[in-house]
Amino acid sequence: MPTETPHPSPRGIPPLAQPRLYRIELRGHLDQAWLSAFAPLSFSSSDRLTTIEVLADQAGLRGILNRLWDLNLDLRSVVEISRPAA
């Protein structure tokens, strides 16, 4: 039985390559200067939690998560908050 492949969007971009909006939560307070490399669309930080929102495709999200890992930051959650238009 052949597997079904996702159809490209009307713009011709496959669904996994389309940018999506993600909310990333990190434990602890981080200065905005630390997060400037991620080009966040929004940013908030308290003593216990830092939240950033980024627009990225799957490869971009993987790069962001790798950088967070390399910086030894404590990841709390990653949530997709918007999907590309079908």
C-alpha cells in the first residue's frame, strides 16, 4: 500500500517547510540580550519563567532548540500556537 505524501500548499511549500508560530518556555529569568539570536516575535521574563514566541519552520525550530541546548538552558515546553494555512 503506497504511503500518502502531504500535498504542497497553494504557495508550493510542503507543510513541514511552512513556518509556524511556537511558544517556548524556559525556566528562570533570561535577559533579552541572550535571546536576541532567536529573533523572537515576543518575549517576557520573570524570576521563574522566560517565554518567547518564534516563527520558524521545522528546520528553524530544530536550530533554535539546538542553540538552547548548547546554552544549557532549562526548557520547560514548546507549543505550536498557529499552523500554516492549508
